[in-house]
Amino acid sequence: MLYSAAANAIASQPLTTMQISEVAMEGLRLYPNPAGDFVYIKLPDAVALPVQIWIYSAMGQKLLSVTMHQHVQQVSLKGIGKGVYYIQSENGAQRNLAKLLKM
């Protein structure tokens, strides 16, 4: 299940690629995207820290976990191959999901 802060609801059906792109990314920003060996993750200033970040493969495998103690943080992608990945952030009950392309 995925909590969508924008819809204030819980989606009980599995997410498809189209549904993931429709999930609100209120404040979670990734740049550059597409990325190379690193990506910057930016959170809005109003978000309370720390925030837990996970990077998942397109198959749903958790590849990396990062705890953000700043509102902008550089994350290394050197051990991750080219492809499509999903970045999930969690701060208490609020979760966001963003799509990342690694070149």
C-alpha cells in the first residue's frame, strides 16, 4: 500500500508505472534527473528532519537506504547500474515517491 499525501488516501492496489508517475511529489526533488554517478535529493524547508530515503529497483528490490539530516543531500549512485529507480522518502506518516533515471 502507498500513502499519497496529495490524495489523503491509501491505495490498496499495486502501483503501475502510470500510477507511480501520478503520485504527488510535493517537495521531493531529484536533480540531475537523469542522473550519472550521483543525485541530489532536495526536501522543502518545512519538512522536519531526519527523513529516511530508500532507493528501489524497478522490480521493487531495496538497493540503498539513506538518512537525510539536511534538506539537500548528495547521494552516490556509483554501485547502481543504468536503469529506472524509485526514490521513496518517509517522515513519520508522510511518504513521497519519485522516479529516477540513471544513465
